[in-house]
Amino acid sequence: AQSVTQLDSQVPVFEEAPVELRCNYSSSVSVYLFWYVQYPNQGLQLLLKYLSGSTLVKSINGFEAEFNKSQTSFHLRKPSVHISDTAEYFCAVSDRGSGTYKYIFGTGTRLKVLA
Amino acid sequence: DGGITQSPKYLFRKEGQNVTLSCEQNLNHDAMYWYRQDPGQGLRLIYYSQIVNDFQKGDIAEGYSVSREKKESFPLTVTSAQKNPTAFYLCASIPGHGFPGYTFGSGTRLTVV
């Protein structure tokens, strides 16, 4: 069965420093990959997604993620973080062939941006 | 504006009671999903429905029930058989074709008192 690993439960980083949030998934079958962001007591918002094509995907607020099939990874990066990036980030994967569009989520990474 | 509305935002339940969480969408999406979120465990799938009058169990369906009588509505009932219902519940939907990613509601926090 598919699983998603986010090894870092919390990541503290100073403002304007770079950050990488790691995500690995277990199965090498063809997948869709997502990063979601969640602010306290709110739902999840789609940050970026990989469906096909270019392995590097970018969001409008400066985040990017790279799909690496050989390492089954989809790490999230930002070259310079802001206080407003403080939130919890979830990686999710869905098998392309399932037809159900069910997601498997990682356990989340809390990003804390320090002034 | 189109979106998903979950109500209530906060809900308190006594031991032995059934409660129903509402999820309504005006996005004309075909598929809808219920997830449960617990600290440190991420999100786990409870039930999903890809078309009206049909739904499937997810990974943790025991103690929960759903219905899908209308395309825009997918209520979740937490029954007394659910032994640990305190959690944050999230409803999501997708069009059912193409694959832009889930749209989530803002969630319902259920607490057993």
C-alpha cells in the first residue's frame, strides 16, 4: 500500500533563510503529488501539484517542488521564507490508475519562521 | 463564490450520542470525501463518494456513516460506536474528471464532553 513520509515534524528557520521540507512516498507506481498548507483551525489549501510534464513545479508565492521518480521524493523548497509562511505543510500522493482520486497524506511538517 | 461549506465549525458531543456534520459544495463537483485529522497523524480517509447515491468506505470507516442523496451534499454522521471521535473533520471535493486537486472545506472540530 502507498505511504507518505514526512520525516521532519517541525522545522524552525529564520526569516529570509532558505527552507526544504522533505517528502518521500513508498510506491513507484505512477502517481500524482501535492503539497498543501494549513493555517490554524482552517482547512487545507493547495500549494502546488505535480500531475505530469516538467518535474519542477512552482507556486505563486515562491515555493517550488521537484518530482524525483528514482528517489520517490517530492521535496518542497523556498529560497527565502517570510513570517507569514508559518503553517503546517502536508504532502499527499494519489495513484494515477486507481480512478478513485483518494489521497494518502503525510503526517505534516510544522514550519516555524523566526524573526 | 464557489466553495465548500462545513458546519458547524465547533461541535460538542456527549458520550453515546450520534452527531451529524454538514458538508455542502456549490462547485458542481462529482466526488466528495471526508477526512479525519488528528495531531501528528496527518489526514485519514473516512468515506468517499464519486457519484450520487453511491459511496465507499475509506481506511477508518468504523463508527461513521454517510449519505449522498444530492450532488452538492455529503453529510457525515459520527455514531456512538466511534470510540474516539474527538478530532478535526475535513470535507473535500474534486470535479471527478481531470485532476486539479482537492478543494477543502474549513473543517469541523468535534469534541466529546
